[in-house]
Amino acid sequence: MSIISVTAVSAPKPLYQSLFVQVLAALLLGIVLGMAAPDFAVGLKVFSDAFLKLISMIVAPISPWLAVGVAVYGIMGSARGVTGVAMNTSIMEQVPSHFMGRVQNTFYFAGTLLQITLGFLVGAVAQWNLVAGFSIIGMVYAVAFVTATWPIGAAESMREASVVEE
């Protein structure tokens, strides 16, 4: 015996019920109101102050974690800058100067393509399971750490050092 299930297709929500549209409309209304009637708009400052205090009440308990997140983001950004300098330095030693711009652009294009692909992958996986999305990001950082610290030329430089000593 087979079971047949029927699912009802819901009609799409009207545009005015979308949070994005509501925020955009409020933003545009605030701009128009501020330009057309600035005195009245200043009188509405009470509402904006209340809204900001409500947001502060929500954010305050998690603010230490926000500080840690900003610090980690800053450290990762600094590390990215240092690796960019290191990559450019090593490329400059190996690539003729008339090819340098093309090689750099190729690396930056490939890096951007990888970032976009990773972003879509993590977004798609996070829709299914948020922990799996963060796991992918963690694995990418782990692989990046291992490949950045792996001594690629260590054996070759040791051989060169032993030849110089002889």
C-alpha cells in the first residue's frame, strides 16, 4: 500500500510584509521627512533614542564576545596582509618583472574565486546545518595553517647547507 502525501503550496507573502521592504521604506521615509520637515523630525528623536537603548540592552550581554570577535577578525586580517607581502616577495624573486602584474592578478583572481566558492558552499551547508558550516570554515583555517607552516624547502636548504660546509 502506498501513501500519497499532498502539500499545499502557499502563496508568496505580499511585498509590504517583507522586513527588508519595511526597513527600506522607513529609511526612505526618514530621509524625506528630515528634508521636508526638519523641526518635526527632530521632535521624533525620542523614538530613535528609545530604539537605540533597546538595541543596547540586547547587545550589552554579548559585548565581551563581540570584542573577542573583532580582535580575532583584526588578527586574521593582519595575518592576511603579512601573507600577501610574503607572497608578493616570493613571486618577485621568481617571475620576470614584465609578467609581474599578470601573475599577481591571476593569484588575486584565483583567491577571490575560492572565497566566493567557499562563501556559497558554507551558506548552502549552513542552511542545512549551522555546525557543519562552521566546521567547513574551521577545516579551511586548519588546512591554511598547516600549509603555511609546512617547511617546503627545508630538506633542500639543508642539502645546500651541507654542500657549502664540505
